[in-house]
Amino acid sequence: MIELDRFISEMTGSEVICISTGGETFAGQWIASIFGDYNASTRWTAEQIRQNPKLKNGFHFISMSQGSGIVRD
């Protein structure tokens, strides 16, 4: 997602924080999207957001694929 991160940052002038729920590699993300535990992924993502002080005053959430369900939870 590095290229998408960079593109969004350059277009908006905002900092972009990528929270990957399936690891850092494309293969890891792909495997997690098929076989991963959705509820565990949702909890993990929420915890990453809570722990990041840069997000405490609000943020925009852009998601890919199953991430759309996570943002609604």
C-alpha cells in the first residue's frame, strides 16, 4: 500500500497511516483476507487506532476490500 499511501498524502497534503491487518507483504494480506478471523482483525485495528496519538482528534478512514466492514464495526 506504500504507493497508495504516497498518492493520497501528496494529493491531500495530509499524513497517511496504513494499518495492515494481514502483515506487510501482499501474500500475507491476501491470505489474511481469505482465512483470517474477521472479529480479531476488527479488534486489532481498533486497538491500533486507539493507541496512535495522532488519531485522537479524529481521522478519515479509507479501506480496501473487507476493511469497509471493519470501519462500520
